[in-house]
Amino acid sequence: MATENHNIHDIVDKMAALKAELAKVIVGQQDVIDQIIITLLAGGHALLTGVPGLGKTLLVKSVAQLFSLSFKRIQFTPDLMPADIFGTEVLQEDPTTGTRAFKFIQGPVFANIVLADEINRTPPKTQAALLEAMGEYHVTSAGKTIDLERPFFVLATQNPIELEGTYPLPEAQLDRFLLNIVLNYLPVDDEVKMVRETTSPEAVTLSPILNGDDIVAFQKLVREVPVSDNVVSYAVRLAAATRPNTPNAAPRVNELVKWGAGSRASQALILAGKARALLDGRRNVACEDVRALAIPVFRHRVITNFRAEAENISTEALLKEIIASIQE
């Protein structure tokens, strides 16, 4: 099998080198970095939530450099159209023969890593166009299907504090993201270090650690990590506990939850858990892996109701209660 020791050790060594290189430009945020790497290795996409000025764009650009992958950034605006993402056909004339033919000009989605900045600023039609590429790994233009190069990883950001002029992602589209990663403020000591380093005259150069073929190979390796029936059962019971008006609903879920996590959440728990186990150098998934990733997996899939809002109960606080109520 592909999960022989030298392969597992290889991925651990490569990821340790990657984190060490990333520490040259990113201070702190270790949980965020781990979750981005887990999402990439699991072959999923991530939604990054955080207020402006926390280094989201720098983090994604740096990850792209370390993986030696092509990177494109799309700034989402209310007037952005699907063709601005996919590309468009233009009529070109051959200077030699004088004949005219349509040629497809690729858009920014044709990259290994795509940063969809402030995805909630664009209308649903354009949001859906990007999410089609995320789910199908190809785009369609003028009746022709064009495959996207693998690996293909979308990291979409949204600003949680600014609602004017935004189009919140529908729940069905949110479900397409493997993890919802929250970027918080740095501790004061880390921010002091970050400010000192980012305002110095020295320019930091990052050395690539992995290429696209390495990532594709590691994604296959993640899929081959074995999972016991007990761990699968635990993941499914966690997801089932978030669903209101069902026999498996956790305490207070019927009162406070409008919509629970679907079956894709159970799959996400296991797939992300496999990637976490490999990063830790283990050959199988433990319940701890599932539990550690439950909040970023459920954060955007569990929708609380008006009563939870009225009682000032956050989704994260409720998720912690649900996780604590389920036995391994």
C-alpha cells in the first residue's frame, strides 16, 4: 500500500519544512495554517473568515509559493460576471491567411490556487459559477468543457463585520467548502514580533518545498489512510447530533438550530481527519482527529435560529456543547 512508513515520514518531513519556511513571513496562526494544509491535502476547498488586515492574502500567496503552484487572486465585486472568472471567447484574425476564428482566453480560475477575495460581495450568479468549478473541476464555455489543472484549491474569504452591499452565500453553496477557517487577532506578543519583522528593510524569499505532482500524490495517500468503523460511527453521530427534529439530535438542538449538517459534513470529518492523521505521522484516524476538526467542519453548515440569536448563543458555543455530548 501507499501508506508505507517512508511515504508517511516523507509527508511529515515535507510539511514540517513547509511550516518552518512559512514562519519566515507569517507569525502565529498555527491552527489556521494547519487547517489550510489539511484542506489542500484532503482535496477540498476552504472558506476563510476574518476581519480586514489580518494577512489572509499574504498567507495564501505564501502557501502558493511554498507549494510551487500557480496562484491567482480574484477580487469579487457586485459587477463581477462569470466570464470574468472563467474567461471568454474572442474573435481573432490570422495575419497570414486572413481567416477569423474564436479563441478561448482563460480567466483567473485557471490556476492551482485561487484566492476568491470577499466572495460574498458578488451576486449569486457569479458565486455559483465559481462553485461549479470547485465541484466539477472544469468550466464550460460556448458549449465546450475545459478541465482545470490539478491540484485545484479555492480559498474564499469573507468579511464577517461588513454586511452592506454583500450577498451572503446560500447554505447549499457553503456546504461545498470542506472547512470554514476563522482567522482571529494575534496575541500581543506575536503582533509585536509581526510588526517588527514586516516593517524592517529585509525582504524575505521563500523556497519552494513541493510541486503540483507532490500534492496530487499526497492527496491520493490521504485517501488510502484506513479508518475504523468506530471512528466513522463517531463522525456520523456527531453530524447527526446537529440535526433538529431527528432522533439523534443533541440537547438544545431542537430549540436552537434551524438547519443541521448534512451527509457531506460526515464525509468532510473523515477526509479531513485522514489528512490530520498523516500530518501527525499516524497510519490511521482517531476520534481525536475528528473531534479536533468538528468545529471548522460544522461552523458553516449548522444554522442557528432566531431564539439562539435572541439568547446570544453563538454557533461555536453551541457546537462545543454538541461535541461534548457525544461519546466516542
